[in-house]
Amino acid sequence: MRQVAVQHDAAGMGDELNAMVDQGCTVLDVIVDHPIYGQLTGPLQLSNRYDVGQFLARCAQSDARPLSELTEGIHLHTLSCPDEAAFGRVCRELRRLGVLLEG
């Protein structure tokens, strides 16, 4: 299991999630650090573009807001990757998208 820290607006959610599943990783969850409630985690279990599309459709049909809106778009994802190379590809792609928080 690996984690990535990212920041983007709601419009960037699909690109971010697809960037991770396209590299062979499963996005297990989303985590935000809320100033009052502490760490809030939402399970995702997204393994491919179909899963991402279904998740985005549920988001579009709901009045609910993504957890990341509570933290100005800053959040973590826990990933299950087949190997280190896949995780490296995820980081490179998220960096290319300008959403990866590093350091």
C-alpha cells in the first residue's frame, strides 16, 4: 500500500482518478484531514476506468460534495499497486497533471 497527496478542484477528479487506475493501481480510499473531526476516510475501491466512470456518475447524480471540498481540494489516496514501477508511473502522471503534492 502506498499513499499520494494531491490537490485539485472537483473538475479535476476524473483525470486524477484515471491517472491512477491507468497505471494498474487500485484507488482504495480518499482521506482528508479535517480541523475539527480529524482524519475522515471514504472507501472507493476503484480499479479501472469503468469503476471511475460509475463513481463520477454517482457524484453527478448526488447533491453531496466530495470530501476534498472540506480541505480546499487537498486529500490523500491509499493505493494498491502491483509494483513500485506502477507507483512511480502514478506519481509521474499526477505530477504532469499538476495535482501531486510533494515534500
